[in-house]
Amino acid sequence: MKMTKEVVDKRRKKIMQKIQVKGTVDVEELASELNVTPLTIRRDLQYWEDMGAVERFYGGAKLVQNFVEHDVDPNEAYKHAIAKFAATFVDDGDTIFINTSSTALLIIKYIIGKRVTIITNNGKAIFCDHDPNVQIVMTGGELRFPKETMTGDFALNNLQRVKANKAFLGCNGFDSEVGMSTAILPEVIINEAMISRCSGAAFILADATKINYVHQFVVAKPDSFAYLITDTRVPAEQIEEFEEKGILVKQLDPLLNYKK
């Protein structure tokens, strides 16, 4: 009988938990303990090796050490997966908006070999490594710490003088009824401007910790966005709620072999 994705994912998570605790695992022992064939275990270990989490050897596998370092922030690998996938929607010649989201900011490193103009109010963009064909334009404005965001009338006035053909926005919360929300009031009007000044598709980037949460300040309704890019930790019933709103949803596994 064919295994469901839920059963496979659950088994693979158990295997990873054991590898993290023990450092190394044995195929035959895992097969006996989990009541599956050694071939199934080898396929599961291949999956984790493809993700950059383990290194296989004859009869078993061992944990890749930098996976332990990356896993300090359990969301970081998901954020990189979301950003890397979002970057595939960026075309040569695009002008795009990126807001103060740490996930959205990661898109910059994954835009390769394309002439792209990025307009952002995220002060941390200054420190991002990027392809030489990528031009970064800062909105200016009042610099707020600790996020190094730029807000206020100056930032807003500059945004109202430009247009982008795509917008990639992160959030503090994205709910299927309320939509996009943030915990920082001055960012509301900037995000609204990015959405309204975007002539093409708007993408919302939100890992599972942001889904179906509502923060103090609402930015935009769900149907303001054509796409939701999130991760596989979001339950299917919640995904269906967004799809019923006409939003295209992509769920991603963590990108465990990302580079900082």
C-alpha cells in the first residue's frame, strides 16, 4: 500500500530527531525500529542528504555539523527556502518592491544573472551580498531600530514617485479572513504604498509561524496578494482557506544547506 505524504514526513522527522541526538544512525537498526524496509530508510536518508542535513555512508548516515548551527533558529531554513523560491518569479528587467521582512530581504541573494532593480525600505539591504546586475534603491526616511527600517513621510513620498511590477512582502501575520498585519504602525502605510504602486503580482512571504495570526495593525486584505509562499508546517485545512480566496499557495520544505 502506498504511503501517504503525512506518514512519510512523520517518519523522516523521527529519523532526523534520532540523527540529531546520536550524531550517526544505522540503516538496519532504523528499519527494525520503524518497521519498514532498509530500502525505505535509505530513501529517507537520501532525502535528508539532498537537503544538506546528513552525509550518507555504507550502512548509515551522519549529521552534517553546519546543520546543527543553522538549526539554532528553526525558522531560518524555511525562510531561505521561501526566499529562494520567490526569487524564481523575478525576471530580467524587473523592478520589485521588498519591505522590511527578513524573509523578503533574503530574495536578494538568490537573484542571479538578471538585471533587476530592487526598491526597499529595509536598511539591512546595504549589507546584503548581491549579483552585480542587481541595483538596490533605498527609499530613505526615518531610520528605526532595531530592524533598521525606513518609514515616515520621506519614505512614503519617494515610494509614490515610483512603480514596480512585482512586490515581495513579508509580515508579522497573514490570516485568511483579515489578511496581512504587522506589529509596527509606521510600516502600515509603507506596505500599503508598495501594494498600490505595484502594477503586477504581489507576493506574501510567510513561514508557518505567521500563518493565521493577526497582529495589531492590518495592512491589506488577503485578495491583495496573488501568491502565498509558505512552508510545509502549515496544515492543509489552513491552506485550503487561502486557496478559496483565489490565492495561489506554494509550500516548501526547509532549505537545510543554505549559506549565510
